[in-house]
Amino acid sequence: MTRVFGHSLRLALLASSLLAASAASGKAEQPLSTMNGFRLGDAGVLCTAQIRSADRRLTGVFDRAYVLTCRDAASAVGSVIAVRRAIDLANEQSIIKTGALTCTAPAAATVENVGNVTGVNCRDDVSKLDYKRYTASRGRTNYMVEGLAGYDPALRLALASVVTDRMQQGSIQVATTEVSDAAAFARTQAGAFDPSAARTEAYARNNGGRFAESAEFFENLADREGNDAASRAEALANQGLQQSNLANFAAAERLLSAAERASPKGNGVIQRLLRNYRAINELNQHDANGALAALKTAVADVIDSDDQDSLRGGLITLPLADEINKDANTAAQVTGLGNELRPAERAAVLDAQALQLAGIAARMQGRLADASNLLSQARGKLQQVREGKLQSAAWLSAEIDVERALVAEASGDHGSTIGAFDTAIGILQQNFPQSPMLLATKARKAGYLARSGDEAGARTLYAEVVDQSSTIPDSGTALRELLAPYFGLLSRDGSADAAANMFRASQALQRPGVAQTQAVLARQMSEGNDEASTMFRLAVARTREIVRTEADIARLSTKPAPTARDLTNLAQAKASLDSMKADQTQLQAKLADYPRYKVLAPQQTELAEVRAALRPGEGYYKMMVIGDRMYAIYATHDTARAYRLDPTKRQMADDVAKIRDSIVYFQGDKAITDPFDAVRARKLYLQLFGPVDAEVQGLKHLVFEPDGPMLQLPPYLLITKQASLDAYEARIRDPNADPFDMRGIDWLGRGREVSISVGPRAFLDMRAIAPSHARRAYLGLGTNTPVWSRPVAAVADECDWPLVTWERPISSAELAIGQNAFGANNSAVITGDAFTDTALLSDNDLDNYRILHFATHGLVTAPRPDCPPRPALVTSFGGSGSDGLLSFREIFDLKLDADVVILSACDTAGAATSTASREAGIATGGNYALDGLVRAFVGAGARSVVASHWPVPDDYDATKRLISGMIEAKPGQPLGQALERAQEGLMDDARTSHPFYWAAFIILGDASKPLVPTSSVAAK
């Protein structure tokens, strides 16, 4: 019987210009002068150098220039030149726009691995920024590095790397906000490359498995190459491939169709590219038949140009001479020209890939002989192109060997399987070291070892992959599904060591964006709300402005019929973008004066750190979704355990949906509540906590990190004891019994504080973060002024919310509770006409309150099906520019220093789309529950956020009782305990014992912290 082993495809192809593989020539290390870019150092903040061929300082064919970029800096931090002319150190042009510089006299300095150099220090007296410059000489070549003094470690490593022509070891300790991720940094890098080099780098990252980074490069190229039909079609096609690699299949098809429309007619290379990418999109969805159908698409022949024949014969034609002269700014590019793939060669490699894809489809269908034959044909086709000595061919050869391994496994040939995997790993180690693709191939081999019975070997190799993943950007996407067997092995072990290893592996998985936002907040407030944190906040705000402006430029650039105003706005946005980038980079450089921002957050958090932070009576429960399987880690200060959850993700999602529907659902605008599905709530408790039930029963504080379906459900409403459920079911069998009377049920939320965590580092950060330094206790906001016609000065567009949205404001009664609790001297309430979006955005006093309480409607869906959802809070309409909404984007712009923000609106724990996140200036996250309004308030400066999973009713004063229970907490009383006791009051009331009334609110943050400090400023 034939077994077919599938694996998730993540494939890309080749650039129009590709360098020969270093392995082909037997060189151990490729000279930097032949590379388009390289990393500076090997530790600390990620900084890179990229070739800058159009640099005006280059005058000769052997001259080179590099632009230096560092993570979190929105523009270049410096540059390096290597020229065969004299260098005037003080007056040499900089790529950084500065005012007039005042420089010291040249003085001797030392740069490691270079030796003696000459240096100057310069200052821009207007911006009060310092700059550094160093120069050195080797033979006929003079070298200079220049840039911001705050990035001096990067400047020194860049000079040493270029002078020695090889990568240098070293740590770059410069200020970082850690607000961006690998993809966001890739966007900055893409802007520093010229289009040809950017395309090459985009393919290189694609082939190495850095799909999110590659997507940023291709998006940048699509924006820059609008007038070149073939280049734009290629960029759009590759954007589509990245979306497929990220499992966004519908978006992938839309982009591939757009690429087909943009492509010049009869372009056989683009046709082959689209044919293969459509096949990959089908294979990524495990549809072998669809892939084979796509591969049958007819394509035009591609014939070598006359220039290729002329070049082989020694004749350089005028067009070819123009091409050489245009691109011959550096020796590296002259070398690269000889390796440029002609159209016919690209077509041949694409045809080889098509054979490989057909082989994959055949294996998936169980046609192993056909698969083996097609893979052999693919390898033969590759060998015909430059004798197989292309780096892209090396990558594709590795993919073919992975497929050969899977075919051999399906045929029961153990030796050939191991041999093919090892061959693929060897090729990738030589050509794509430190790449997600190398890690993915090792993980595939580890998976085979596990399936073949070598569990010890599998665990060793998986552990190696996990350890390396923390230092390789963008590896999580490639590894997520491939780590599933490792989680299975560890869950069967059950030991504390296995739990620690699973915990470590889980950090390769993606988490909600709010986790990263909490990390930024913790970094900002690490030593309180001082001058340094103010500058840090300003740097983060500038970063968001840049992301927003880039989103605006992309939106305006793609309008099918732009108005004159659109074109004016587009020109203004483009003109301001460079200025904003320079401003943000200068702020980053100024942060270098504060050593605390030079300390990088740990790349990995160990389970031992979390256990050490847990107090007696506390437990940390972490959920993880891997494919369709789910796993859990339960840890206390003294012990830890990992296990697999019995239901699949789909099964649990179905149960969660049914429980949610038994809490509340809507018919039109009317909320309907049915008898609670207590049986499922008990079943779900056993599935999640059954193996650790005895420990959970004794907890005082549960820190719950949800994933998958449980992001949509508060854990309080799970039922911990079967006897209480049995008693309830026996009682409601009486025809006269009230099924809504659920008194006596042992809920998980009874007698326990519950915190919601979005990641272990987030939990540790929020536990350690300094409390608010605000001088006043409480600010209540809400009760918008109703309107029955849209104000003339209001902003309007086609996706406006209907006016009924403003017609039913929430009562200010719960705000009065807060004001009464803290006293008039330490509190304020803003309602009615004063509660406007424009007033809040201009209010510079918001960071003077420790507690902010919003009693207003939350909007988390879209106003119409054809409009995007953009989370917001309803406000009154203000003056010109007001839309009566405090949007996700605007909330991020608020300046808070709050211990707690309370959102007593409906479903405020919902998600924001990645599009809404980008519009808010947030380049990461989105599409997760808790990534909506909750994340926005964390970004604004809230250490904890109280939010709701559904609209909490006013019936029986349910909302008022819950809110007052929290706000009237005693000094030093944990926030979680105050909420729990208020919930208990509703649990024990027959009218409000249904979870609809008491279970909606969650606390994102550390619920063990007090709402009112012992040294409270509140006047009781």
C-alpha cells in the first residue's frame, strides 16, 4: 500500500539578476564586494549595508557605495564609500540631510580589524545632533564611513567589513524602540535599494523562506515600477505568491489576476511565472489536481536575444554597451552582469520548476514512479542552465531533493530518504545559511525521524531548529506547521523538561499584535514617565506616522480615477515622507543618550523565568494551536506540565461558537439570550484543564494565555465541578424551574482572580512595569450627545455609520460611581458636548489620570458588508474634522499614563484587521481577537485594559454592579479580586446568574495589581 506524505509548500523562484553560487567555486565565504548587501556584526540590533549604485559620490568603475540601515530607524543612519580618489573627510557629501555641520579637526582613531584611521566629530547646531566620520586607505582605494553618532558601533563595523571585504563579528548596541519587526525593517531596506538590487534581494529572501520580508520588497517594487509593465506584473505576481505562502489564498489569486492584466502580451517569461505561481497557490491548498490544471496553461516561446549571441562572439552592440555603462558603477555590478540570466535562461529555469511542481502533485496523488521521473527531469533541466551553478538553481535543487526524500519515504526506502534530506540540507547550508528555508528542511527531516521511530534523533534535531529560530528573522511562518510532530512528542513525555522545551518551541509561533505593543509600552515605561520615555514615545509616534503615510500613498496611488485633490494629497504625502523618516531616525539617534534603550529585550523567554515570577497560589496556562491540533502548558512556581488537548481546533471552535450563541445572539438589533449551554461549558473545562484539575481547583490567581477558539471566550464561565452541573440539571428538569437561574454552579471564575495574557514576555513585562505617575485618580468619559442629522462640519465618506449609532448613548450613571468613589478633587467626568473626538485628541491632560473609564458604545464590525471594519468608540460630534468617533488610529495617538483603562462598551475585546492596523500606523499584527480597541489603548499607555466579549446588559443594573465593584476596590486590593467579588454578587442573584450578565469582562494585564494603590491619591 502506498502512503503519501504531504507538506506545506512555500516556494518562490529567481531574480532577473542572480549571482553564481559560492559553493560552485568552492569558496568558503563570498567576498562582500560581490554582494548586494550584508549584515553588520552578528549580535545586538539588526543593521545592514545595501549597495547604492546611483550614489553621486562614485566617479569610477571600481567605486562602491553602501547605505546603512538599522532596525527601528525609518531612514538611513549612515553610508560607506570605497573610491579611487581623494576623500575630504570634513566636507565629503553625506547621504543624510543635515544643516550646516561644524566639525573638529581630523584626529587619529582606532577601528577594530582596520587599525589606525582618521576621524572627525561633527555637529548640526540646529538639530543638536552629532555625526561621526572615519576614513582609511588600502592601496589605491580610500574608504569613508559617515553617519549619526548614536549609531557609531554600526559605522565602525561597516567600515571594517568593507575594508576587509568580509563580514565582521561584533555587537551593535544602539538605541531601539523594538516597535518594528523583521517585515517592517525589510520595508525600510527595500527603499534603500535601487529597483534592480531590490528585486534581486526580494527573490533572495523569498528563496530563503523569509516570506513576510520578501512581500515588503515586492510591494515596494510594485509601487516604484508602475510605468514598466513587465516589472510591475512580476512584482504583483510575487506579491501574490507571498500571500499564498502566508495562507491568504484569495488575496493571492486577486494579485495573480492583477499581474496577468498588467503583463505585456506574449511575454513568455511572465506567463511561465504566473503559470507556476498559480500551481503553487493550489499546492499550498493541498489541491494536486488544481496544480496540474494550472501547469497545463499554454505559454509563448522565449528566444534568446541577438545581444546574447553577439556577446558570446565577442561583439558588444550599442544597446549592450549602454547597459554596461549604465550599470557599471561598481566592480560587483560588472561581475554581476556576466551572471545575468537572459530571458531564455529564465524560461528554462521556470520550466524546470514546473516539472518539479508536477512531481509534487504526482506524489500527493500517490503516483510515486511518475513523481520520481518528473523530479529527475526537473534536475536535468536545471543542469542545462549555466551548468547548474546558479544560486537559484542551488535553491531549487534543494527543493527537488526534499521532494525526492518524501517520495523515498512513501516508497519505504529509509536510506534514500535520509540521504536526500541531507543533500538538501547541505545545499542550503552552503547557499542559504541562517535562512528559514534551511530550518524548515531540518524540521522536515526531524518529522521523518519521528515518523520512522527515531524519537530521540527527532527531538535533538527539533531542539536545534528551535534554538536557531530565535536568531533567524521571519522563521515562524515557515516552521509553524512543521513543528507539530515535535509538540506531539513533547506532550507524550509529560515531564517538566518536556514542558520547558515545548514552551521554548512555542515562541516560534505568531501571537496577537497586542503582545508586541505591550513590549513597547514596557520598554517605554521601564523607568517611569520621564524625559527619556517622552522621547521614546515621540520616536514611536513618528514611526506610526510613517506607516500611515505609506498606507495613504499606497491607497491614493491605486485609485482608478483619482481626483485633482487626490493627486495633490499624493504629492504632499510623498514630499513629507522623507522628512518624517529623517526626523524619526534623528530621534532614534538621540535615544542613544539613554543606556536603558540600548538593552535589547530577550529574544526568547524561558519557562523557568515565568515560574520564578509566579507566586504561591498562581498558575500560568498557555494554549498553543499547531495546525488543527492544540496543546497546553500549565506551570506554577514549583512545577510544569505539557499535554495535548483532545479536540481539534475545528471541534473546539464549534463548541465555543455554540457556547457563545447560548450567551447572546442578535436578531436585527435585538439581543437574544438562551439558556446557557452548561454541558458544553463543563466539557470544555475538562478538555482544557482536566489533566491539571486538582491543581487548578486550588488556585487563587489564574493567568490564562488563550489561542485559537479560546481568544473568543472568557474562561470564567467554564464549570469546574461535575456535582454542581448535575444538581443544576436535576433542578431544571422540573417544568416550573427557571433554566436562567444558575446559582450553585461552580464556575472557574468563582473565588479566583483571572488575568488574560497574550504571551509570556508580555506577562513578565506587565508584572514588572512601573505604576502610573499620574497625579489624579479617575477620569470618566462617555454619554455622547445624540444627533438626528449629520453636522455640516463633520467628516463624511461612503462608509459612515448610520445616525442611529449616536441616538442611544450609554447612561453616565456608572461614571458618577467613579467620581463619587475618588472624590471631586481627584477625578473628573467628561460627557455630552464636551465628550468629542477632537477634544480628546487635543487634550494634553489625559496622562494625569491613573484610571480612565469609557462608558460609550464600541464599534467593532463594519457599517455595511462592503466596508472594512475599523474599531472605534462613539463620541459626540466636535468641530471641523470630527466624525463623532474615536478611532483605532486615534486611540493610539492619545497620550496616557494609566494603570487601567475600563471599556464598558460592547465587544471591546474584538479584533482589528491588518488593514486597520496599518492605517493606525501599526506595521505588525492584526486579525486577532484583542488586536482591536484593547491593543490601541495599550499602545496609548494603558498597563491593563478591562474589555468585554459581548454587550453587557443594563438589566438588573448588571453593568453598574460590575463596574462599581471594580471602581470601589479598597486600597491595595487586586483588580482581579475586585472584579471577581462583583461577579460573585451577580452569580448569587437568581436574576443575573446567567453568564450573560457577569462573565463578559476580561482583564488584559496583571489582575493581581491593585486598582487603587495602598498609597492612594484617592480621597475616600
